[in-house]
Amino acid sequence: VASTAMAAMAAMAPILDPDPSYCWVPTEIQRCSDLVDGQKWIESFEAMLKDESKETPAGARPRRSLRSTLSDGDAPHFWSSATVADAVTTRGRNEVLRKMHTPPARKVVLPNKQEVLFWFNIGPARENRDRVYVTEANCPHQGVCLLSGELKDIEDLAGPAAASAGRRGMVRCPRHNKTFDLASGESLGALNCEVLQTFPSRFQDGRFYVRVPTDQLISAQEQETDSTDVEMKDATMEPELKRPRFDQLPTPTRKHGRSLCRHTTLG
């Protein structure tokens, strides 16, 4: 069924953008329910964090715990006294990430061979289709797949006054704790210069489309056509006939078995 859906999607033509250097390519995402609910994922993650904290002896807790703020970046803040949730270190949060059965996003391969992640139901309170974010699949720092990252829905202190409107969807890479804004791709912190690539998306004709550079799509289609031509050429080539070797004559064989004959000199 999945292969049939992918074939049908590949047969669909991209939609032209007012800017000719971009176009909109179709995806297999037809409804928001096809995506991971970000709020439910965060609730499950926080519940597992509390369970891990209860299992950890009080004496084994670290004296300093990592504080999660928008300004952390490469300069995280620490404080000595913390609640149960705050007492979980970054290493502990990464251990819980490895135990999560569901990733925080859904990976999709676009027609231009670009791997992207669909994030859903995080950030400012809007319509469901407006709460869908698309980013590249790997962290721009060292290429770690962000399916193993931690999804966050953080209050934006610099945003609107309303708590529901001033939210920001974030993802933290578990390798070096780089945190990226899912809407803008910005990496938080004064020393962070990496930017997570983001892709505009829209719902049209019963599915989500993603905006990509037109030249990337054309290049991917040309490479696919070339590979198909090579496969067809290899399939139609006849095997080379073996040339006969006349220097090796076959060994003569007897048609009849050996038998004794009467000779005249035997008398």
C-alpha cells in the first residue's frame, strides 16, 4: 500500500510558485492525523522523566542541573536547588529519549530526494494546518538525525502577551544540545551560527505540499531518468557467446565395449 501511494505521489505534477526558482512538490501526508502530535509526545516524555526521577535515589541526584531556557545555546545555566523535573540532567533526558517508543516527528522523502521532518501541534495556538512545520531531517552541526531529538514547546518571553500565542516550537539535538526554532531554523545562543533549514508547507488538493528549489527537483528527476536508462540497457544486452576453442579437440570415445576375438594363430 505504501509503495502504491508513493508511486501515485510521484506521478503528481508539482505546483508552480510565483517565483520560478521554486515549486511546490506533493507529499504522502494527507491529513494532520498522519503526523505525530507534538503536545502528546511532550506529555509522554515529561511523564517518563518523572518516573525516572522517582527511581533515582535522592543521594544520587547531581548538585547542579541544566536549566532549559531560550538563551542557553552554548552557554547553559545551572542552579543548585531544583524540582523533580529540573533535577534531571541533560544526560538523563537523553536516556529517556532513547527509551521513547515514538519519534517526535515524521520523516518524509520529497520528490527531489530531500529528507525532511514534519512537526505538528506545537508553537502558537492556530488552526491545525497552520501548526505544521517542515525542516531538514539532520542537525546542521554534525548531521545527527533529529528524530532522536527532544521536542519542546517553550514560552516566548519576547513574543505576544498572550500565553497561547507566545509559544515557540523547538527541537534539541541530543549530541551537543543545539536547540533550533522549528519556524525560523535559528539556533539559540550567541555562539551558535548554524541554521536548521526550514521549508514552507501548505495544504492543497487533499495533501500537504512543500516548497523546494526548482533546480533541485529537475536535477533529481534527471538523475532518476539516467539510472533508469542504464538499468534498461543492462537488461536488454544479450550475453556474449563463447568463442569455440579448436586447440582442444574432444577425446575420442569407443562406441562399443571391449570383447575377445578368435585369432587364426591360436589353432
